[in-house]
Amino acid sequence: MIHRVKHLLHRNRHSERFALLDELLRNQAMTREQLLGKQQQDLSAIIAHAFANVPYYREKYAHAARAVSSLPILRKDEVIRHRDEMLARDFDRSKLKIGNTGGSTGKPVSFYYDAHKGELMRAGMCRSYMGSGWRPGQKILNFWGARQDIKSGGSFGKRINDAIAAEKTIAAYEYTEAQLRDWAGAIQSYRPVLLQGYASILAELARHVIDNRIAMPNTLLGVFSTAEVLYGWQRALMEQAFGCKVFNQYGSREIPNIACECRHGNQHVFTDMVYLESLKIDHEDRLVITSLTNRVMPFIRYEIGDSGRLKEGECACGSPFPMMEMGLCRSNDIIKTRSGKRIYPSYFIHLLDGLGDIGQYQFIQSEPDRIVLSLVAPSGLSAEAMNSLRARVRKEVDENMVLEIHRTDEIKRTVSGKHRFVISNLD
């Protein structure tokens, strides 16, 4: 009874969100053909809106045909330079908010948004959660790494809001083993149905749970990984520790709700919210995204900085949404040698397999023939182990590649709270 009352209060407080969720669920009941027809209509409408109302697009597309494939690609540096010109003229700037990306692909982007976008984003997330078996009103515990998203203070009003929403957020942008123990205890006492957070944070928490044999509550139905690339070893840790399936979400601050995994492990593209293309750019399958819902500051054919491709076929889950496959990295996580060889981050992640007492690590390339490896390792590495790593890099990556190894007490996360394992600072 209390659960139902709290949920009704939450629905009443966020009536727009739940109305949008109802609409998204109706879309999900369409056939593939109906969804693709709706997508084409929405795509034509957002392009027409941009032509008519957005100064940047009126100038940029002045001589372009209105077919989406004829429109030029929108890149991050253009958004940075022309943010104000990308604002639609029907919106009052003083009534909008400014959001900021974390710059995980190398270029932080700021953008305008309104309350409707926030409510639609949350409605889209709720639809994704429901694929795990979660239902609105059931408890969610978030582990969030972005300082700017964590509201300061622990006011009585905020505690009441959290209780009504059946959702709590733990500030997880920095942590110790003691904090990991406290967080495991928070899961035990709160007994959530879902966990959600950054992949690296949830993987660290999962490792702590496994190492200390901490029993997790049987209420857990799913773990939703977000904000970072999810690696296979992280997924395996989480599923072992929390005893439930991990669902990988894909989206960004500027364009949320792009895709999410189903129970069969396939990532489905939400074609009622985005138009997704995979184009060959600089020898990679780059993702180019158009938001179908953002009329405040349209993002049309936006190269988001991630790699991936569209997949053919039908999924056994029965979803009408088409499938996609993410690349294993963001575009500036690829190490490049002077000779033009490209090494994906998974190589470096597995380079440290079996070396034992390593808490955190990060590879950074700032020069073509030099990579710096920073390690948080209480007992350090032996001279033999370090020499072996250097020799492997020379043999397997490039004979001229120098690997510098430094021990450190801390590896700082990005301003958005993400931990990046491999970073290339080369242009």
C-alpha cells in the first residue's frame, strides 16, 4: 500500500515524464515497418524545423538538398564554435539551461536544453529499465561519478523526494576500500531492484564484493552500465558479484537514449528518438546521430566520436527496434604508431593480465613513439615484470615504442567522473 501511494505521488509530481513514458511504450508496440515510417517522418520534420528556425543550419545547408544523406556532417568543434547560432529562434535563451559533456572523446561540448528534454530522457531511461523486469516505483540505486550532477546538501526535502521516487544516488567520483565496503552495505540495506552507474565504478565495487564474499540482496534484477565503454571483464565481474544481468546503455549528454541492451545481449537503437548512421570516416566505422526530438538545439548528422555499426536481422527478444554493435573504444582511445599502425585499447587492457596487485592503471600516448603507463599498485611491479612489459610493447606494438612506467597514489577521473584506461592525445 505504501509503495503504491509513493508511486502515485511520484507520477503526479512528474506527470510529463510518465505521459512521455506511456507514449514511448506505445511506440515499442509498433511493428518494425511502422517504427521506420515514423522515424522517416520525424527525420523530415526535424530537418525542416532546422532549416526554418536555426540560423546555423539555414546558412550551413543553404545549398544542400534536404535528403539526410546530402547534409554535411556536424562535428564537435563546430558545436563548440557555433553553439548560440544553433539555438532555434522560438526559444528564450534566459529560460534554458546549459549542459556540458565530459569531454571523454577529447572535446567538451556545451549545449542548450529545456525541461522537456530532461523529462523525455528520464522517460526513455525508464523504458530501458523495464526491459530488465523493473517496474516504475521499484527501487534504483545510482553510483554516479560526475560531481556536477550530484546535488550538494542532504536537505530534508531532498530525502523526501528520494523516498517518493524510490531512487537514491551515491556520489562515487572518488573512493577507497572503506567506501566500497560502505557502498556494498548500502546495497544490502536499501535492497534495490536495479543498480546503475559508470562501468569502472561498478566493476570496482563488484571486485570488492567478490574479494570479501559479501552477499548481495536477491531483489536485484539488473545492473545498468552507462557513461563509459563497458568491457567484457567488467561485465563478468558485475554479473558474478550482483547475481543478475548487466545491461549496457548507450547515449550521451547531448543526445541521450540512443540504444540499450535487451535480455538477449543485443543493443537496440531507439528509432523513435534518434536516426543512427554508421559511416566510414578515417578508416573507422564512426557513428553519426540525429536527434529526432531536440527542437531547442537540433543535432543533425552529429559525429559523436564513437565507433560502431548497424546490425541486420531480428532479435529473439521480439523488440521491433533494430540492432547495433558498439566499437570497443572511443575514437581517441586508439593508440597510433609513427608507421600508421592502430592498436585498440583492449590490447593494453589485457597487457596487464596476471600481474596481481594493481588497483588502477592508465595508458596515455602524447607522442608517436612514447606511451606512459601510470599504476596504482601498493606493492609496485618488479623490475623483471616492467622489463617484460616494455619488451612486449616493442615486439607487439612497434619496435620504436617506448613504454614509461610510473607508480602513483591516484589516477584522477575526468571532470565528468569517468575513468579512461587508454588515452591518445595525438591529433
